[in-house]
Amino acid sequence: MASLQFSQQRGRELWLDGLRGIAALIVASNHLIIGHIDAGFRSFWHEPADENRLIIQLPPLRILFAPQAMVSLFMVISGFSISITIIAKRDRGGAGKSFVNKLASSAFRRIFRLYIPVVMIATLTQIIWFLNLYNWYFPETMTGGTKPWTSPWSHFLFLVNYLLDGLNIIDLKNNVGLNDHLWTIPIELRGSFVTYITILGLSTLRPTIRPRVVFLMATYFLWYAQWPIFGFLAGLFVAEMNSLSRLAPDCAKHDIEAQEKADLPRRNKMKFMGALLFGLGLYLMCIPPFPYEDQWTPGYQFLGLLTPLRWGHVETQQFCWRTVGASMVVLGINRLGQIQQWLNTEPIQFLGRISFAMYIIHQLVYRMIRDTILTGIWGIFREDNYMVTKGAGQPLLFWAMWIITAMSLGALVIFLSAHFAKLVDDKAVGWAYAIEEKLS
């Protein structure tokens, strides 16, 4: 039974990859259309009514237009996934030297695993900016005053400063550089180290105590509006609960069938709870985002009564509740084998394998050629400037243009992501091992 349950834990790691792939696809899709097709980001109750009251603005379909919620989901998934092998090592051999070595190795390699691809893409984007190959407007807050074809040294200093700020996980600098979507990377690294330290600090406690302490810690950080750390600890909580189930006493082979029959009502109850958590979590992840909605909309107004004052600005409040929802979704899927099986299918797993690469490179592709494609198609049929009119009065041409653009850029992003994952992302894992071995 113990070996079977551990095998199931590995399967859960696979479905986490699939879930991460879907989240990355939603982020990439929304970044393509935001600022042009915004109905999905607004509330169903947004005014004027004739531009809203759309079914896609209601849960659960609104999850397709919830990139902010995907960021919360990334945090929970990461907290869960980075804990699995370390906890398994602890459970097999106790909190001894092999466990500490495994944890230290994971923490050391995590830096390179995250930052090698980031260094690659940041360098590439800086070169493209210097060569003036973007068809995009960058505010000076993103360029640091650098300009194409001028002062290569200033470009180099700007890039180095951006990369150094990205490593500062204690005093987050909010230096987004030319890659404003990568603001999550230092937060991801900080959450990872919080998770590693928590696993180490709780390693000598009784198995039944560990998830309770993690739950209390997660609640504490949520109270202080530290939603990214809450997300990581929520993922760790799920991993610890799975560990607790794996450590249950083994059964003799002839008792397994009888026990499974006796456990049927309990399993049905667990499935019901999983479905309930999944549904409620999805609902919270569908909260319409700031700045499209700067107050609680109908259907979510009760959250205003439950929100601590220390959560401050409405955007922070929304992120906190979305992260609660993301943790409920992961905890729910953890109990729902049918959803796990779907997430383990090959197309979804493919998205999981390229998810980090897709998240990193999609904005680069859009900012180079998206507007060129849009204005090119529009210019074939119209003399006015699409970037000025935004397609007003031409709905058929507008939607045809966007469908063609989305299909072509979607295929290109997936193609490039697959190659980036193979050439950089996957190799970063091996490079991290090599660096560790060289320095050990």
C-alpha cells in the first residue's frame, strides 16, 4: 500500500504540470488581447449594460479571462510541486543527512532553474530593444531612459541592474524592465525559500502536527496580506496532507478489498468535498480585476464584509481572495481523480512541459509583431488607422482580424516555447546540477 500511494503522489506531480500549463496558456492568451478586447475582464454588471451582460463575464467561464488568478495559482502549484520529492525523502529516511542534503540541493538549484531562462530572455529583449525591432510603445519607466541605437553601455548597465534587482527577494524593487510580466520571478524565488525553510524547521515534528502548523503559518501570512507566501504554504499544506495519508499503516493483501469496500462512503465524501472546494475556489478565482472593477461587484460583495482592513487596496484584497480560491482549487483537484486524469492527458502535459517557456517569451513575440499583423490586415480593407479607431463600426472585420492574429501568434508562441523549453529551460536543470557538482 505504501508503494502504491507513493506512485499516486508522483501522478499528482504530473497533474500539477498540466494545471500549470493551462494557467500559462490563459496568461499568454489574455496578454494578447488586453487593451483591445476587454469585455471578459469586466464584471457582468459593468456599465453600460449593452456592452456587458455577457455569459463569458460570469463564473466559471470568466476563468478564461483571469490572468491575475493564474498568478495566484502558480504560487500554490509551486509550493506543492517543490515540496513533493523533499517530503518523500524525509518520510523514507527521517530528518537525517540525506534529507538535509536533498533539501539543500533543491534550494541551491532553484535559483539557477528560475534565473537561467530569465537571464537569457532579458538579454534577448534588451538586444531587440537596442536594435529597435519592437513595434510597441514602452514608457520610460520600463526602459530606464535607454533608447534604440544609442549608448550600448547604458543598455548593458540597465540590463545588469534589472537582473540584480530580480535577485533581491528581501527588498523587492519592482523593477520590471522590458519584461513587466516577469515581476513574479523574485516572488517565486522568495516563496520557494520560505517553503524550504518551513520544511526544514518542521522536519522533526510529528507527522500529524506538521500540516496543522503549516495551516496556521499560511493563515498568519494571509492575515498580513502576504498572498504569495500564503499561496506557497497552501501548496505545502496539500503536500503534507498527502504525506500524512502515505504514512497510514499498511494493510495485509487479503484485507485490502474489504477495506476498500468499507472506505467507499468515506471516498465518496472526499470526492464531494473535493468538488465543493474546486467549485468554490473557481468562483473566487473569477473575481473581476482592478482596474476594471475597483469595488466588490454583485456576487462578491459579501467578501467586502470578510476582508481584513489591513489588506489595504482593493487590488491586494482581490489577490488575497483569488489565492484563497487557487488553494481551494488545488486542494479540490487533489481529491478528484477524474480531473487529474484529464490533466495527465498528453496535450495538457505538453502545455505543462512548455509552460515556463511560454510564460517567459510570449510578450516578446507579441510586442514585435502583433500590431504589425493587426494593422496589416486592417489596412487591406480600410484606409483608417486601426490603432486609432480600434475597429469601431466594423465588427466582422474586427473579429476576423483578431481570429487570424490569435491563431497565427498562438501557433508561433507554442512553436517557439517548445524550442525554448528544449534548448534553454530543460537544459537549465542540467546546468544547475552541473554547477552544484562543480562547487561541491
